Amino acid sequence: MSSCIIRPGQLSDLAGCYYVCLKTGNHGKDGEPYYRDDPDALGRLFVGPYLAFEPHLSLVLEDRQGICGYAFGSLDSKQFYGRYETEWRPKLCADYPEPSEDAPRWTRAQQIYQVYHHPDYFCPEPYNQYPSHLHIDLLESAQGRGYGRQLLEKVMALLIQHGSPGAHLGVSMLNETAMGFYQRLGFRELVRVGAGADGCIYLGKRFLPATGSILVPIKP
């Protein structure tokens, strides 16, 4: 088992990070069998915007075989979603039409296309305490070796440098392993939205006392 390095992410990492997103795209398990019609569907949603908008808060985990994980951060979630809405989503909607079939017949990729057209910009409250958000995925070969903790701690350190008082993240209700991992890192449950396979648990972690206006924008 080869060791891994952690390095800054960049746009040239899109293909490798998209693959990691696919291989963890079934509630933390391998999603490849479910997205054969469009393997990059998830990556366009959960990877691309972070590498494009906030590369300074993007870290990549790499071994001899290539990229095997990543952790992304967004300093101000509402600003991030504003850029996603105006700079990223229009092309997604143009390239991938909203499904016309009945919802029960949609493939997994078509379900993601629906999200392209009807995004969810939910942010848990109190927003001023958890304005930043995090996203992390690791291939199975990189899990259980301490790299997930290292990735998140490094991204959170970057957020703190830019004045973030705290961050939130979402985890599928079906991903019990991830829940335990985040709780060991000091995250606590904020709110639950939905149920079952569509349900999401939002967790948050405080960094600094919230003052309401200490975030320092990161230049593109």
C-alpha cells in the first residue's frame, strides 16, 4: 500500500477528482455502476465549482496511481452559491436538459440533471456561526489511514486564516461511517433535512467567535 501526499488542488485535477466523486457517489460507496450513462454527472456538481472558484481552499490526496481523495472548502457559502448560479449552472442547464420522462424512470444521472435545473442552496442556521462549508471524498484504498482527518484539518486551518468562524457540511443519512468520522473531528449535528436515501444531516463546527463581518474574500 503506497503512501499518499497532500497538495493544493487545481483545475487540471478535474478528471481525477471527478473519478473519486464517482467512486464514492453511492452514499459513500462506489457509484460507478449507477452512472454508466454519464460518469461525470456528480463531479460537475460536487467538484468542478470548487476547483474553479476557490482553488486556494482545495486540497488533493495523491498516491502512485493518481488522485485518491480531495477536500474542498468554501469561505462564504452564500457567495459561493451566488457564483455557482451565475457562472457555473447556466452551462450545465444548457448542456444537460431537464429530464422529460416520469421521475420514477429517471436514471441516477438524470436525477442529478434535475438538480442542475433545480439547485438546493440550503445553509443551516445560525449562518453567521457556520458560513463556510466543506466537502471531502476518499477512495476506499485511502480510507482508514488518517488522511481524511489530515485533509479536513488542513482545509479548516485555511478557512481560519481567512477569518471563518465556523463551517458546516452535509452527509447522507445512509452514510453512518461518515457521521462517526465527523463527530470525532468535533462536528455536531445542526439539522436534518428530508429522509431516507434523500435525507441529509448537516453538521457544524465552530472555529472562532462570530462577529458577523470578519470573512476575508479569496481572490479568484
